[in-house]
Amino acid sequence: MSPSSWLAVAFGLLSGLVALPAGAAISAQIPTECGSLPEFEQELEQRLGNVSTPEATRVTLTPEAAGYQLVVEVGSQRRELHDASCQELLRAAVVITLALLEPEREDVTVKAEPPARSTPPELSAPPPSPTAQASQRTPPKLALGAGAGAHIGTLPKATLMLEFDAQLKWARVGVALGFRYLLPTSSVDERGYGARIGAAGGHVAFVFEPWHRVQTRLGVATYYLSASGIGASLPLDGSAWEVSPTLGASFTPFERPPFWTRVGLEGQLNLIRPLFEIRNYHEVFQVPGASGSALAHLGVVF
């Protein structure tokens, strides 16, 4: 082989060795609610000019009990952050990746920018670090919803429940309160004696979301039951209160801010059980020891 041929082969091998590390890819594991790899690469491209890096780069966002965990790995370097907002962590990931990929370029950029005005050294404040930016807590959100479903146990028969619900939520916890109305139903025995009973009340609950779109509740519900006698010679009316601790769980099948839908189940342990009876006859209905509901909600979040 001629010397010129050997020179061409050597030049080709050298070019391949130089180009190989420059094409290392950026891999990312990002939940859908936080963002996507194309968005992440686009942001890097705007800041860096080219998303190809000389070292393997990996960005991982995973849920955890208190929020989300961010891990950025560039070669042998690793940075880790924790925050309740995955969107804030994804923005911090761009800053961290740039700092790990080209620290010299970041330093030159900062030094090349002249200060807007002269400030005494003792009054100057350093820019917020990526950790401080990522640790900022998002403000609570207000969610309002209306729902309907089936309720069994509080009234003589299964009935329709209408509910208005308001929630104040932080990252994974919150409080909820609302108003409920149960359509009246009747209970009549074989002799034609009974009562027609309806109920209205409210609830308050502690809210916890162990996973995205999954919500659990622990709270208290109270109902004001009103009844009118059936079969009595004289009109008879009565009323009483019911109080019940509640436990519920729900799932959000659709979520496109500001709108959302939710379906769920709730159980009640009736500690105070009203008893309705016609005088000089016998009781016509008593609230059982347990009751439950299946509801669907539609709402907005602010």
C-alpha cells in the first residue's frame, strides 16, 4: 500500500475517534406530567447551541413520597435534587446539565456580561443557585367540583346524591369541604305505615395523594334528616342529625388544566344513628350502622 493510502486510512481512523465521543446522546426518564425529552433538548439547544455532548448525559425524574427526585449524570459527575414540583426540577435540570457540560463556557459568559450598574460589594447578592430555585414551594391550588352518584345506607333505600366540593391542595396533601344532598326515599311496612325521609349535610376531610391522579380522604360527614309519616291518622314530621367518620379513595381519569374529572368510592361508619317512629305504633326506620357512596365529579382548578 502506498504512503498516501496509509495516510488516508490513518486520517479516517483519527476522524472517527474524534467524532465518536462528540455524538454521545442525552437520555432522559421524565414523567409525562413533568415534560418531555424533546422539550428538554430544545431548551439545551437554545442555551448550549448543540445537544451533542462529549460525555454520556442522563437525566432522571422519578416520583417519591414527598414529591420528585431529580438525578443529572454527566460522565462521572452526578447531581441530585428533591422538590414537590417536577416542572421546577426539570427547569433546574437544564441549568445543572449546562454547568456540568461546559463549566468554562458558563464562566466566560458570566464574566463577559458587564454589570448593569455599580453596586458596593457588601450589598451585592449572588444569583440563586439551581438548588434554591428547585426548592421553591409552589402556592396551594384551589379546586372546585360538582358531582353526582349513588348513596346507600343513610336513607331507607338507595338514592341519588348531589355534591359540591372544594379543595385547597398543596403538593400531595390538602383539605376538602363541601355540601351534600340526598333525594328523599320512602319505607312502608305491610300495614302501610312508614316514612318518607330526605337528608342534606356537609363534609370535611384531610386529602392525601400517594400517587399522581390517585387521592385518598379521611374525614367526617354529617346529615340533617327530615321525615314525614306515612299511614298515620295525623300528619307527623320529624328530624334528626347523623354524624359519620368517612374514608374514601378516588381516581382522576381526565386532567387537562384547568379541567379535571374524578370517580371515587366512600364509606361511612354511622356513629349517631337517628331512629324514626310513629307514636302509639312502632319504629318505621333507623339509620343502619354503615353506608357508602359512589360518585363522579367534574371541576376546575385555579
